[in-house]
Amino acid sequence: MTTNTWLAIIAVAAVIQLALLIAVLVAASRFYRQATSTLQEVKADVRDALERVRRADDAVRDVMKRAGTAAGHVVTLTQRRVWPVLGLMSAIRAGASVLLHRSGRDGRSRRTG
């Protein structure tokens, strides 16, 4: 084989390598564009999901706040209505205790002591 034949083989190999390199670069470029496009879609989906989660969180916080306020109102109303009844019951119990422990006319307690 002559030198020109070897140079021709080397030239053909270099052209094949160049063609393969260009094909790899084109494929990598397409992959990059597809990956970038997919990433943008995922970002948009994540933004939408995050916005829905934030709205749901706000709604839950609002409901919890209203429930806490309602519970406070229930406690206040219950206390306002129950405390007078408890006071009346305490007064009746004290009065009954005094009446039951009094003896006869002298007003002394039946208890010895």
C-alpha cells in the first residue's frame, strides 16, 4: 500500500468521525430542547399546584379562624348563661345548709363543738 492510500483511509475515517460528531451534536441539541421544554411544562404545573395548595391553605386557615371565633363565642355565651345558674344553686345550697343546721329557737348550730 502506498502513502496516498493510507492518507485516503485516514481522510475517510476523519470524515466519518466528523459526521458522527455532527450527528451526536444534533441529537444532543434536540435532547436539550426537549428537556428544556419539559422542564418549563413541569415548572408551570408545579406553579399551578403550588397556587392551589396556597389557596387551600388560606381556606383552611380561614375556616380554623372562624371555628376558633365561634368556639370563643360559644364559651362566652355558655358562661354568661351558666354562671348565674351556678350562683343561684350555690346560694340555695348555702341557704339550705343554714336552715338544716339551725336548731330550735336559740339559733345555735346542732353541731357540738
